[in-house]
Amino acid sequence: MLLAIPANFRGKHSSESKEGDTATPWTTTDLRLLKAESSLGAVKLSELLGRSVSSVEAAAHRQRISLRRSGCRRGSVLGQPRGVSLLPALRSDLIDPKIAELVAQRMKVNQDAPLCPRCAARTIRVESTGLCVVCHRQVLAEAHREVLAEISSQQALWAARQDLQRARRRLGVSYPHDESGEPVAEPPS
């Protein structure tokens, strides 16, 4: 649907201006037309308004007007079916009431509250460690990774000892024993 354009509208912004003239300011009529005909795209609108393509794009950006042509799929969510708008669903996921409540609570935190000594970005919220929740969980994760590394190294040691024992049996090699049957020297560990 095209809006009625006044007769003097096209000449006002055409390229008839002299060299060195500053840019013509956008009028409310120009902006209304830009919004109403935004689905034509930047090139067609620049011809219609008698302005440069970059000027039309900049004005649309300032006014938060989309210049996407109808049927354009750029910027849609991957896997989004044609004709279905996922924007309301995405917005409801992003503006979750629980998250909004948590943000509001954190904004009310006293500005003078002590900061976490590890990151100095968040306030202390875990009394037992004196750290923020994020740092507390990172420390716990590091401790668990250390225990896992110890277990893994113990398993590697056992596997190496087992391989040594198998090799000794296969080759018939043994360590010297005393009268009681105990080995005299321990194998290097």
C-alpha cells in the first residue's frame, strides 16, 4: 500500500542540491513514509525519497525500522518454518520471571557489601568459603578434578605394576628373597 506523496515531495530531496550543501534533515513526513513503505527495501525507498541508500539505511537504523523485504529469511532462527514467528516464544524465554526476580534481588544488594576475594566481581554469598557462588563452585570443581587426577594416576601406577609382574612371570625373573620368603629389595615405584 503506497501512501499519497505530495507533489513537491520528490524534488525536495533530489540530487539537485549544490556541491558542499549539508545533508537535508529528515522530516516527520519522510519518517512516516519510511516506516509505511519499509518493506520495499533501502534501494527502492532511496529512489522514492530522493535520498542516498546509506541515508535511508541510517535513518531506518536510528528509528529502529526494519528494511527487510517481504519474504526475506535473513536473521531468522535456524530451522524456523516459513510463516511462523518464533519471536514471541524467544522473548518469553529471555524474559523469564524467575530470572527477572533474581536480577532485581541482585540490584538491591548493598553497594558496600564485601566482594569475593577470588574474582572481585561479585559479592560474597557462601559463608563457609567466603566466596561468591560462581567462585565457590569453581573451587569445588577444581577439587573434584584433582581427586579424579589422583585416581587416574593411581590406576596408571597399578597398571604399570601389573605389566611388570606379568613380564617377570613371562621371563621367569624374580627379586631376591631372604629366608622368610620376603623380597629383599622393593621394585622401583
